[in-house]
Amino acid sequence: MSPAKARHALRLSARVSAELLLVFVMLAVSLWLLGRMWSVVWPLVVGLLLTTLTWPAARALRRRGWPPALAASLVTVLFLLVAVGVVALIAVPVASQSGELTDGVVEGIQRLREWAAGPPLNIGDAQINKAFDSAVARAQEGVGSMVGTVVTGVSTVVSGVVTAVLALFLMFFFLKDGPKFLPWLSRQLPGRFAADVPIVFARGWATLGSFVRSQAAVGLLDAVLIGLGLWILGVPLVLPLAVLTFVSAFVPIIGALFAGFVAVLIALVSNGVTDALMVLAVIVVVQQLEGNVFQPMIQSRGLGLHAAVVLLAVTLGGSLAGIVGSLLAVPIAALIAVVWNYVREQLSDPPREPDDTDEPDAVAPVLS
């Protein structure tokens, strides 16, 4: 072994390790700052995602000669009407059949009690009442924790409402003044950044639009397949449940679990245990197809990411930041890919022009 080559390799490894350590420290500090500013960053992210969903309508109105403020106002109002309509489409049928559902729940509990009293469990009324009294006693002992949980839940709801309002206002301003942002940003940046950063921002914007469209496509596919299964099984409230499935597709993990739980519960109280198990089987099959086949395929095409990268990004995001991490993992991975591809384009050598020595005819005489 050459001592000089060994020293050079060690010095090179130490330098690269120190540079990578500095990069990781910078990333850690950036993530810490992002967490400290999350109350502002989260509404900004939601506003950007909503803008990617509503920008095509605003752009069409602007091309027809509408003033930017008027086009943004109309699109914002229409978006609010659609959101309220979706909520009404879910709430009104449920409210109209609430009596039947309540009777079904009571009947289901009675059937469960009768089943528990028979073989093989043979649980008598005295045991059931004892268990009920024990549960009530534990609930009374944990009143303090229950109050804390309620307060936490109320604060979460209030925070969600504030985030939604801020995101809505930000969406309006993005729709109105969005096209002015890149020229303004170009004027603020020095040197080459004035050309590079707006290009990366434009590509990132297109990537976010692809993400939102792919999520909508996946949600629509889930809603159609699950709604079709519910209709075949004769489960009531098919349309509200399909709409709920579509909306919940934008909230990973928890959204699918919540929509599936509601569908199974309604099937249980209206059609019985057999149909409830069949509904559960349909939902599990559709969710597995969506998570392992449809979503990676659709998102990998729209975002330029391999399906395996999408699966790994969602897994890593969920383990690091829970539901929010799962929601933002794919667009963040796509934005990182956009930045990486642009940097690689700028650092790559230009293609070499072929010269005379590359021609076969110039080499032929030498070989002959």
C-alpha cells in the first residue's frame, strides 16, 4: 500500500465527512426554525395547495379579460360554496336518517348483548352490569384527564379553524397576485440567482399542481369503487359515504380509517353483521389497491418519482411527523427532486461536439 495514496484517501474522506456534517447541521437548524414558525408555515402550505387546485379556474377568467381581483374573488366564493355543498351533501342525508340510525345502533347493541349471553361466552346480565358500573367508576376517577382531553380537542378545533381562515385568505391573495411573484422575486435576487431561483419556483409550482391532481384522482377512484360496493350491498347513505371517502383521501391514514369506520358502522346498524363484514372487506381491498398500486402509479407519473420512492417517502414522513408528515412527504420529495434535477443540469458538462476523429471513415484507413 502506498503511504501517500492512503494519506490522500484519509484526508479526502475527512474533508467530505466534515462537509456532510455541516450540511446535516444546516438541515437540522432549518427544520428547527421551521418548527418554530409552524403556525405560519402550515397555513401557507395549505393555501398553496388550495391555490394549485383553484388556479386553473382563475387563470381561465383572467385570460377572458377579468380583472385579477374580481377573478380571484369569484373563484374563492365558488370554492367556499363547493366546500359548504360537500358538507351539506354529507350532513343532510345523515340528519334525515338519524332516527333510523339511532334505532339501528340500539338494536345492534341489544343483539350484541344477547349474543354475549349465549354460548360460548355465557355472560349474564349481572356480569354486564358489573362491567358497566366499573367503567362508570373509572370514568368518574378520570374526570380530570377527560377535561384536559376535551380542552385539547377544543384548542385543536380552534387552531384548525384559524388555519382554514388564514389559508383561505392566502389563497385569495395568491390567485390575485401570484403571477407577479416571480418577476418581483427575480428583481430582488442578485446575480445568477435572479434567473435560477424563479425557474426552480416555476417547476416546483407545476409539481405541486401535479400532486393535488393526483390526490384528487386517487380520491375519486376510491369513492367510485367503495361507493359501488356499498350500492351493490344495499347500504344506505351511499352518496354521502362516497363524498366522505373522496374528501378523506386528502388526509392520509386517518382519513381512510375514519371513512372506512363510518361506512362499516352504518352497514352494521342498517344491514347487519354479515354486510358489515363484506363492506369491511371491500374497503380493505380498495385501500390496499390504492396504497400499493393506484397511488404510487398515479403520483409517480404526475410527479416524476418512482413508485418505490413514493412509498418510502410516505413511510418516512409518517414516522417523522405523523399525519402531517404523511401528507407533505410526497410533495416535499418531488420538490427535492426538482431542485436536484435543476442543480444537476447546471453542473453537468455540455455535450461534446463530435470531431473528425469520431468518424468511422477516419479510422477505417488505419485499421486497413
